[in-house]
Amino acid sequence: DEGLRLTVPSGHDPRWVGLITVDVFRVPLTIELIVTPVSELRLAFAAHNRFIALDDHGRVVDRTPWFTKTAAQRGEAIGDDPPFIGADWARVTFAFGDEERKLYINGELRHIWREDYSGVRSRIGIGVQRSEITIRTLTVNPGTA
């Protein structure tokens, strides 16, 4: 086995397939995952209804209607044309600081959100976008961002 596999049964809603940490974590923290495929990852931290989802290049894709988010909640994409990741293993790092959240894919900065995260506490939720994801590792480093 290469990790924990989350699979959506045929005909079922992917919103019901996922995991959530027992522990609650506080900002600042860093969440690092190694997953395949990256396009199946949905991550929630600090807002139960605001998942972060990615495409085959590790770019943030918005799964909610555009009008339900402010510019700060949408964040800012970094870089123009990231490489295709596809089914390769990807290291996905979310760094939460008091004033911003950063997303790194395989060590490269891909997205920044500038919002007030000071004092935020939350469990970490990981879900599947459509069909199946394998999670090789999940590491949480409290106190770092």
C-alpha cells in the first residue's frame, strides 16, 4: 500500500467521502500532504464550507459560485503556466500565518490569500473532488507558517 485511499462509490455524492482530524489546530501552522492525483484534493481548514480544490496543474479551482466570495477569499494565483502533474505524487503545502495563507505545490508558491487568520482554530478536513485520491502522508506543524 502507498497510503490511505479515499474512493467515491459509483453514483454517490463525493461530499460524503473524506476525513477530518480529531485534533483542533491553531494558526500559525503548516499542513503538508503528499497525494495523487492532486486534482482530486479538497481541503478545508477554518471554514467548513470553503474547500480549497486543485486542478491537474496544482492551480486553485473555485468550486463555489464566484459571487459568494470576496476578492480576499479568492486570493491571488502566482505564476502563469505551472507544469502538468496528473497522476504523479504531489507535495501540497498550506502555510497559515496570522495575515495570509500560502499554497505551495512541490515547493513552488502557487497561491496567496491575504485575510485575518489570527486566533483561528479548526480541524482539518480532506475530501475527494470526484472519484478517488490517495494520501501518502499528512503532516501538521503547529507554530510554523
